[in-house]
Amino acid sequence: METGWPESESSRRFGVLFAGLGAISTTLIAGVEAIKRGLAQPVGSVALLGTLDVDPEGDPRHVRIRDYLDLPDLDDLVFGAWDIVDTDGYAVARQARVLEPDLLDSLTHELAAVRPWPGVFDPRFNRRGPVTFAKTGRDFLDLAEQVQQDILRFHEAHGLERSVVMWCGSTEAYLEPAEAHQTLAGFEAAMRDSDHAVVAPSMIYAYAALSLGLPFVNATPSRTVDIPALVELAQLHGAPTAGKDLKTGQTLLKTIVAPGLRDRMLGLEGWFSTNILGNGDGATLNDPDAFRTKQESKLSVLSSILRPDLYPDLYGHLHHQVKINYYPPRGDNKESWDTIDLFGWLGYRMSIKIDFLCRDSILAAPLMLDLALFMDLAKRAGLAGPQDWLGFYFKSPMTSTGQPPEHELSVQAAVLRRELRALVPVPMAAPVPPRVA
Ligand SMILES: NC(=O)c1ccc[n+]([C@@H]2O[C@H](COP(=O)([O-])OP(=O)(O)OC[C@H]3O[C@@H](n4cnc5c(N)ncnc54)[C@H](O)[C@@H]3O)[C@@H](O)[C@H]2O)c1
């Protein structure tokens, strides 16, 4: 197929840089290497397995998304990472206990090659210390500059011109919106003052990446890039952003089931959601401040789908509760239960139980892969700021207008496909300038 994308091999390759080398990032790296060897299929990846009807007005003509958009191959992805633990991808993946040891042993070389750079850490946002593998510097701007140097050195070492940076570190303690988040000037002043009360470590990675014009993804519920100051920075440097909090297990099902109940005009009295989870994420969420960040992200979906403002008799008195319990025996194999108390004709009560025995990082890895490929695409197509069309991937999608997001999965999927169909190949953006903040 004739496309306008650049053809040279070096222009197809790009970096995928994880701030946080944990369960989801190592599950993605191991999966990509296994798929490259033909050991598995990229199940769960819309970018690699999905198709588009490219002529919706005419006869159906389904084309694979990866072909239509001439997406880079898995061989074109080069991985790097930051963490606050001096480790490597193999050790992390073994400890995470997501994938079978035999599979990981066969990928030792590729996984162990990913050794993190020291991260940006602040004990006020993550109480799991003590941490010694972290950057130190004059102020937060200095730390951001060090992150940029890591990126530029990585580009030079691998002959790359671009990367997508993904925040997938531990959920940070809840951070209230602040005045300094409103404008770039105010935010930079807080960075210079190293104001811990308003600048979280994940924001420093975001600031560093966006200042270089690189796409930035927030896979976590933390506020991170979802503040006006960093949206301003993203627009200024032509960098796409996306977040927050990958929509993997319980919330994914909620945004599939709730629209169906609403479409049938069935009423809801209560939706009680609870989880047991024993991975690193679960341990972090044992901290009430980190859980508050997560809870905010998980609670928002139902009211936007059910529209109690339009249907007060059906949804005006809904009790929606979400709990997460850290339960080590389960590791990454989370179990989520939902009890949905509904009512039908003449108010007669019924109940639905959902017991989802899921695997957190197995569900998250293909979302991260799609986001890496689509955010790179967005950058090459000249898009900047929050990418609403990627709301499909998130529990709490960022929007470019600041308006409440769409949560209904089928609507989000339609928006994603419409945008992919419309994306016109353009020449790749200019290389990242070798300049720091
Ligand atoms: N797994 C899922 O399905 C899923 C879904 C949605 C969101 N998330 C979010 O993704 C994030 C990662 O999840 P995970 O399961 O990989 O967790 P994990 O605990 O396995 O990994 C997190 C990693 O981040 C590192 N880290 C912590 N603070 C850091 C910092 N300031 N800089 C760099 N690294 C730092 C930790 O040392 C750890 O290696 C969490 O915030 C989680 O809430 C995960």
C-alpha cells in the first residue's frame, strides 16, 4: 500500500520508556519478545489484531489496522526504563510472578538488558521507602533535566529519533488540584521551589518528556499530566498526552454491562464492587492515600453512563461502592466481585453477581502496547495535547476540553476507530532537538 510514512528503517524504530519497571511494563516487554519469536499472538491488542472498515459508506472493506496505518513492527520497539530500585527486567518479572518462570528464563537476555536509570522519588508520594536509587539535584527542574539527559543518551545509543514515555510507577498519594497546576509559569515556579505539596514525581517525568516534544502516557490513576499547566506544555511542544488509569478488569466490565442495563431502562439500587489483589499495586493501594487516588478513578464511571439527571427514578438513589483488599496469596491474579442490585417492572428486585478471576498485568500489557503504537502515531500525525480518542484505554480519560469524558466502552471503541480511519499519514515530525530544559 502506498503511504506517506517514512520508509527508512531508523525512522520506524522508536523508544518505549517506562517510568516504573514493574509488573505491567515487564509483562509487556516479555510479551513483545515472546511474540517476536512466534511463541504467542498479541491477544488483546487492537493495534495488532484489530481491523477497520475503511469504506463505511460503501461495501464493507475490512483492513488490518496495522496495515492501514503502516504501524511499526514489534522489532521496531526499543525499551528503556526508570525505577527507584536498582534491578533489571528479568529480576522484576520473576518477582512479579505474572508469567511462567520457563517463559521468563527463555527471555533472560532480552529482559535483563532493560536496566533502569535512577528514578525521581519523593517519600511523600510513595511511602514504601527507604529508597537509595533516585536522582538528586538542585531543584525539580534539575531532576527533569536529568531525566531528559537519560532520554537523549538512550536515543543516541540506539540511533533513535523519538520515544513514547509511559508513567507506570506505583500509584502516588492523593494530590489535590492546586493553583500552581493551572499555568505553566506557576508550575515551573513550583518546580524551582521544589514544592512537594504540588509537584509529584510523575509530573517531573511528564515535564521532562513533554519539553522534548515526546508523547506521554499516564497508565496510573495519579494526577500526573492531567493538569492545565502540563497540557499547556504539551501544546507548546507538540506532544500528545493520554491517561489516566488503564481500564483493565472490573471497570472494563462495568462499562460494558451498565450501558446494557440502562438501554433496557432497568433500575439500579446498588453496585458493590470489591477486589482481592496481591501484587505490588495491591501493596501500594493498602496505603489509604494511594487508594483515594484509585477510588476516585474507579467511582466516576457509573453516574456518567447511567445519567441519573435524565433518569432519576431509575438511578437517582444508586449506592456505588468500590473496595480493594491487599491479599498476598493471589499475587497478580486478582479476583473482582460485583453485586449489582437492580429492579424491574413494578419495582421487583433482582441481583446480578459477577466474579471475574482476572490477571491484572495480562489485561494491562496489550493496552500499553496499543498506547505506545498509537501515541507514536499521534505524534507523527502532528497531534498534541490530550488525545480524547484514546479514552477507550482508560478508567478516567483525560479530555482536551476539560468536559466529563465518555465512559461507555462501545462508544469509546467507535470513536477510536473513527479517528484511526481519519488519521492521514504525514511525514515524521522533526527529530527531538538535542537540548534540555
Ligand atoms: N496492572 C494493571 O492492570 C493496572 C491497571 C491500571 C493501572 N495500573 C497502574 O499501573 C501502575 C503500575 O502497576 P504495576 O502492577 O506494574 O505495579 P508494580 O508495583 O509492579 O510496579 C510499579 C513500579 O514502579 C516503581 N516506582 C515507584 N515509584 C517510582 C518512581 N517515582 N519512579 C520510578 N519508578 C517508581 C516501583 O519500584 C515498581 O517497580 C500502578 O500505578 C497501577 O495502579 C495497573
